[in-house]
Amino acid sequence: MDAIGIPSWYLRILPHLKGRAVHDAWPSYLKYNVKHALCNAHHLRGLAFLQERYPQGWVNELVDLLMEMKEAVETARAIQRCLSQQ
């Protein structure tokens, strides 16, 4: 990542991250020994491409599920500060 000009401040953060890295699954991120989570906004962007280019029923179903999950989290956050781990 140094060779392609990633800003030095960025490279100082990832190696020392103690939390979870939420990202777009760029393979270079996966080399860091941290917990990873993939960004649903990026999932939705990829699914939008599939809807336009290769329409299939499962794509719409997955988009609907992701949006339903997002709404459920937003509703829960309005009621409680943290989600339970169960």
C-alpha cells in the first residue's frame, strides 16, 4: 500500500486498530490482523449493478432484506442505546 501512495496517516491507523474495520472488502485491508466487517452500502451498490445488468429475483430479495435489517437497527437504536449480543 505504501507503493501506490496511500496517505501515511491511513497506514498508521490500520495496523494499530483495536476495533472493527468496516470497509468495501478491498483485498489490501484484509492483510491487517483486525476484525473486519463489510460495508452494506457497498453491498447495495454491487446489488444495484446486478439489478441493472443481470436482473434476477434473488437480487431484489437481498436488497429488500438488507433494507429491512437497516430499518430494524434504526428502530432499535431509537429505543435502546446498544443492541444485545444475542
